[in-house]
Amino acid sequence: VDRVWVVDCDTVTQRERVIARSGLAAEEIDRIIAQQASRAQRLACADWVVFNQGLSLPALERQVTEMARHFGL
């Protein structure tokens, strides 16, 4: 890959979104998250980070559009 983009939020928000989207039990979500790269690892390798917590969809879209322009996309 040429660039790594990371969309980030805190762990509490991440869990809440997964529960709302999938209906999985909290224990299952914790097991899945534990198997993934840690938040610190993802952020360490990112060229660009969008902190997607409390953003409206239009605000998120603006950030992604800005990122795309920055990278010539």
C-alpha cells in the first residue's frame, strides 16, 4: 500500500457501535477486538487519522474528501 488511513474512535464507542450494528454480546466483541491490532498499533502505522467520534456523516465525508485531495485522489 502507498498510504494507510485509519478511522479511529475510543474503545467504548467502538464497542457500542458493534453492539448496535451486530447485536453481539459484549464478551464476544471483546474477544474479536483482542484479536485485532491494538489501537496504538493502528495509529502508529497511519499516514492519516480521522477521529470519528461525535462526527456527523457530512463532517466525516468532508474529512475523507479532504484526505483524498491531500493524497491526489
